[in-house]
Amino acid sequence: MRIIRGLWLKIKYQGETSLRDWGMPLVILLVSLSSFGLGRLSALDDMSPNIQIMQANKAIKAQAMYPGGLIIGSVATLVYYAPWCKGIERIGNTDIRWFSDEPEALKAGYSPAKGCIGLGN
């Protein structure tokens, strides 16, 4: 037991003298190294390329799905449109007629819209 106590006192003495002699320089070294490391990390963040959008499309207005059918006809003009055509925006709610397909719209006397891509015109 006396040997262990003597060893413990020797280790404690060495630790105290080392900390007293080297404590402040060690703290300064650790602070400077951590500051240098943080500076390097922030420099890496500055080196990442910035992403820029050079040309963006106009915002497209979200449209709901059309529950009435696949083809939209205008009662006022007797023209039918596909749901993706811009011409349907001009049709009033009271002038809308729904068709299940193009042959049904043609049979009812409607003609395809000229500016609508994908219709049989």
C-alpha cells in the first residue's frame, strides 16, 4: 500500500510541475490551432460555387384537374379544347360543355381550337 501511495504522489507531483511549467504555452497552442482550423473551415465555405438561375420560366398557375370530362367545349364559339390549352381560360363558367373524347365533340358540331397542340386539327 505504501508503494502505491508513493507512486501516486510522484505522478501527482509530476503532473503539477508539468502543468505549471507547460500549462500556459499549451493553452495558447491549443487556442491558436483551433482558431486556425476554424479559419480554414470558413475559407472552404467561401470557395463553394454560387448557384445562379440565369433564365427562369414564368410562374405557371396551378390548375385543378377537370372532373367533367377530357375535352372542354365553349358553347358560345362551338370550339373545343384540351385541358392544357390556354384558350380555356377565356371560357366563362356558364359556357363550358364537357365531352369524353374528340369524336363526341365533333359529333356535337364543335371544331378543334387552332392554337391547341395535340388536338385533331
